[in-house]
Amino acid sequence: MENKKNDNQQPTVASAHHPFYLGEMKKGMFACWTVTTQCCDDTKVTILDDTGKVYATYTKAFTQSHNLTLLGQGNAIIEGNELRVYVDSSMSSQLIASTNTHLINDLNARKVGAVTDICIEDQTDNDFNDVYINVVAWNKKG
């Protein structure tokens, strides 16, 4: 698909949506997240659960800058059965991702939490630094 520019110098392509299902992050866990970007494109990141409850939405409008930008941080007790992250770009035809999930274990090797990192590529340079999302969740708070 060809990237054309409109009058605002924004590429016009089909929009892309990429859901991430964080299966290790369950109901009742205390979750924290950080969302950053250094892409130029319009970007929207939504933290929600399987019931549709939205915990946070972060958006970034098109810009010519590649500066690293903190879109937001937050925390919540997960109310649904599973936490999810949706990433949308109105200016990319495809979003690809590199993800890692690691368990947090206590001294007896029992799971007490999980950490997921999501690195998004929104174009073709394969640097996977266009959107970065870190989510950590523990079985209990405090």
C-alpha cells in the first residue's frame, strides 16, 4: 500500500488495530503500567479488561517529532477476568509487536505477579521502538 501525504503532511493509509491479551494478569491483581512512544503517527493505547471496563486511554496526535514521549502511567485493581491492551494507529496499515512476559515468583517459586513488555513497530524500519508498553501486576497490593 502506498503512503501518500495529505495537506497536513500526514500519511494516509488504512488504520491498524492490535489487541494484546495479558493472560497472566487476572481479576483482583494490582496492576501498574507505563506507555511511551517515539513515533510520528497518530497513536492510541487503551488498557482495559475482558468485560470492556477501560482503565486508561492514552492518545498522541501526528507530529514530525521522533522524541521519546511519555504518554502516561497508571494503576488499578483488575476487575475483569483478564487484562488487555489495545493499540491503534490511524496512519499505519499494520502494527507488529515483540512481546515478553515474565513471572514474578516468591522464594518458594510461587507466582506472585507478572510483567509484560510490548514493543510496537508501526512502519517498516523494524526498530520496534514506536510504542513501548510495560505492564506489571501483583496478586496483592501493599
